[in-house]
Amino acid sequence: MNRALDLLRRPVGAALVDVVLVIVFAAVGRASHDEGNPVIGALSTAWPFVVGTAVGWLVVRMLRGSWPLEVGPGITVWFATLVIGMLLRRVTGEGTAASFVVVAAMVLAVFLIGWRAASARWLRRRSDHPASHGAPVP
């Protein structure tokens, strides 16, 4: 588990997790509608949101001078993912029904903010209880 947490604390690992979760969001959505080729369909649905995720990362980096590894900056990534994703879908003639926007907002929030919150909680627990994680007891 320490290796996984170390990966999440690095920008490349965290960005990869965000992109994978956005693709999972798209794949699950496509599967629930039983639409065509699952891989091509998921990627075609995901790309506007992946672009939004990249924009969110850039905004955080430019405004804060840090990478969006914590919950607070993760909210910016989530918001950019949702808004840019929906705008790109609208511009390219894809659906942006209100129900889709609501579901996307909720699922992407759970995914993009949730892993950051879980990671922060795990790190806090580790630092609060060093003896339970292999550290020597004084």
C-alpha cells in the first residue's frame, strides 16, 4: 500500500489516476447504455473530459504553483473536467442533457475528489499511528 500512496503523491501518478478514472466513468456510462464497441465508445466519450482534466491540472499549476494532489486543488480539477468536458461535448454535437450533467458531476466528484480524500485520510492515519505501520515504538 505504501507504493500506491507514493505513486499518488507524485504528479505523474496522480494525473494517471485522474485520466484512468475519467475513462472508467465514460466506460461505465457507455456500458449502461449498451452502445457499440466498448473501447472506442469509452474513449470517444472520455476525450472531452480528459481535456478538461488536463485544463484543471494546468489551472492549478499556474495559479497555485503546485500540482493538484490534495482535495482542495482536486475540486478545481473536478470542476474543469466537468465544465470543459460538457462544453466540448456541446460544441461537437454530443449530448449534454441535464440528467447526464448531474450524473457526470456526481460520479466525477466521487472519482476525482474521492481518491484524494481517501489518500489524505490514509496518510493522516499513518502519521497518527506510526507504531501500527512498522515504525519503531519509543
